[in-house]
Amino acid sequence: DPAPPNQQITWQIWLPGLLSASLLCTAILSPMFDMSPFELAVAVLFSLLVAVLAVRALGETDLNPVSGIGKVSQLLFAVVSPGNVVANLVAGAVAEAGAISAGDMMQDLQCGHLLKASPRAQFVAQLVGTATSCVMVVVAWTLYSSAYEIPGPEFPAPTALIWLNMAKVVNGGGHLATNVFPTAMGAAAIAALLPAMEAILPSSRKWMVPSAMAAAIGMYVTPNWTLPRVAGGLANYAWRRWDPDGAERYMNANWTLPRVAGGLANYAWRRWDPDGAERYMIVVASGFVLGEGLTSIVNAGLKSSGVA
């Protein structure tokens, strides 16, 4: 670790924090959803395992399959707490929350590593942000739920329906397709075999082993996302092969039309005013993101007060 010892996060810091957070999670969710401490302990422990999976997937593919990870937790709780739909949903939520947080922290700490920031300072900032978000999430949910019908026309929340249907299916309230279980076991065996092959093969042959995680993401994500990524990857490969310098400088306009517009604006700004773009481009882009979020909050406030 390039960070000096006084900037590192030692086990004396993270281990008590992890235990305290786990106990606090159990103390809050147990009476709120009428779950036993054992059930929540299993959910928290399982979330630690799936967090590792989330970090690997996000690091390899730039996508964090948190919804799929939550479904795995729902399958587990069909055995731990059979017939309990509420416990099934809460366990999936705990696993998904752990996966999201692990993926976000991996990206944040990696950025800090590249910028040579102090990991301990980032850790403190994460704690401050977590404490603040606990309040802001409740305020935002109260505001939006008072302004809009959830689920409703503006916010249909289709993922929530998928979670509910999954909880019902694994607890006997629905039917799966024929041969789902042997198919899943076969896919799991193949996915377990590929990393073993990668570990055995010499370094010159490792590239021949496909990433099971990347293949799973390609199957999980809908084609309107997967196919453009394939096309973008091929274009990236061709451009970097024929013009490495140009690709390194300009390969940033992709995915959607707003991203294309942003990429063109970035290109034009860097061409006409390189110094200004270097100093202000990130600030302007962040302003667009923040502005849209704040405007949606204002709209929700006006709607809940009857003004709009």
C-alpha cells in the first residue's frame, strides 16, 4: 500500500465499526419488520459475501449487478425463513445495500489511490456522508411520496414489482420455468471452473479464458444496453489500434445522445480553450448533474404543496 501507515485504515478502526453497524442494523430492522436476530445476522453475513462479488463485477465490467445479487439473497432466505415474504424482501435489500456500498467505496478509494489521497481521510468523509444520507433519504422519500403516487404514472417502480414477485415465487406463490434448477447449477459449475483455469494457465494464455462475470452481465442486462456496448468496444479497439493517441484523447462520446452531446461539447471546449476546459469542465458537468437533482426536488416540493 503506497499510503503511509498513519493514513491507512487499520483493523482496530474498521472491525469495531463493522460490528457496531451490524448490531445497529439488527436492532433497527428486527422490531420494524418482526424478524428474528438470527435472520438478520444471516442477512448481514451474506451481504459481506455478495459485497466481494459486487466489487469484482464492478471492477471487471463497470456494472454492479446489485439487483441480481439481491435475488440470490432471496433464494437463500426461502430456506432460512420459508413462507415469510417480508423477511425475504428485507434480506434482499440488506444484500443489495451491501453490494452497492462496496462497489461505490471501491470506486471512491481507487480514485483516491490514483490521486494519492489519504485513505483515512476518505474513510472519515464516507462516515460523514453516510450519517447525512440517513437523514436525507428519509426526507427525500417523504417529499416524493407526498407529491407523487409510488408506484404510479410518474414513478412506476417496476423493480419493486420484480422483487415482490421473486419473494412470492421462492415462497411457493408462483411457478418457475421447467429445469431452472439444473440449468442454474450447470451455469454455476462453469463459472466456478473458469477462474480455476485462469489460475492454472501460464500468463501468456490467461487471455484465452473468458470472464464469466462479463458474460453474466451481458445476459442480465437487456440488449439495448449490451449491443451498443459491444459496438462501442469494437470501435474502441479499432480506434486504439489505428490511432492510439487520438483514441486516448477523444474516446469519450458514447452510450446515449446526451452523452454524445456532452462528448462533443468536451471536444469543442478542449479544442478552442484547452486551459479553460482543463480547469472548469468537471465543475460544469457536475453542475448539470446537481442541477437536475435539485430541480427534481424543487418540483416535488411544489407538487406536494399544491403549487404545481
